[in-house]
Amino acid sequence: MTGQRGPGRPRSEAARRAILDAAIGELQERGYGALTMQGIAARAGVGKQTVYRWWPSRADVVLEAVIEWADEAVALPDTGSLEDDLDAFLAATFRQRGQRPLLLGLMAEALLDPAFATQFRDRFLFARRAAFRSILDRAAARGEVAPDADPELLMDVVYGVLWYRLMLDHAPIDDELGRRLSRLVAREAAAPKPP
């Protein structure tokens, strides 16, 4: 089935982009609770049926927009140093850039809808963890990571801080937080230095 198109008209890239941008704009202005497919369609200048043809729900539209944002905004650095790679990756990950309402909306939807929760986890959360894991794996191949380091726990610490601060909004999520966490992870993961 590779290369074959499903039923219906192919997506217009301009309309798709307009819909994703409209979803983000609506979300940032009105919040996730007030986000509707009708509002997204009106802002994008397309019919509501066009939005529904490509996405079954508002959460699916927002999820695709967030995935694209993360792929564009958070590159995978390869500086040759675990701490430098983590600095760059986490600084980019922790820049707000208006992502808070999007991520909180998706998390709220995931808590209410188990089917969407699986999509959110598999398509977004696990993809971000895989990117982080690739940095740790490269560092391990260079001998910078101790054999007994626990990459899953290190990722949980970093993303746990991110989600906790996103949800409570009690402290900043910024480049400085990214730098502090990169040092913490590098220290905890470090292979012992030869005498």
C-alpha cells in the first residue's frame, strides 16, 4: 500500500498549514476549553468539513501542530560532548514560545480520552524521549556515560520537571532551567574518570 493514496482528495499543503496555524492561534487566544473545529476552520479560511476530513478532533489537529513545532524547533545537536549536546537540546526544549497552552490542552485531552492518550504518548511524548535517548546513546558510545546509568530515570527527571512546571506555572521554563538540568543529567550519567 506504500505510495497509494487513501480515499478522498489529497491535502492541500497551504490549507493544511493554515489549519495548523489557525489551531495554534485560536488556542493561544482562547485556550483549549474554547477551541472548536468551527473556530479553527473559520480562522483558517476553510470549510469545517475540510478540517474534519483530515483530523477527527481538535486534539488531533493540535497534536499534529505540536509535533511539527517540536521537530522544527528542537534540533538534535551533535557537538561531541554530552553536556554540550544536552545544553543545546534542553535549552531548545524548554523555550516557552507559546507552547504551554498547547501542551496543557493535549495533556488534559489525554487524561479524558484513553484513545487519544495513546496517540499523544506514542506520537509525541515517546518521540521526544527517543530524541533525548539518542543523545545519551551517542555519549555512551563515546564513553561519557557510566554502564550503570539509568537513561529512563534521567529522562523522567527532565521531562517530569518540564511537565510539573507547565502544569503548576510556579517557576520559569527557560534556557537556564535547561542548562541546570543538562548539568544534573551529565553529572549523574557520567562514567568514572580514569585515575
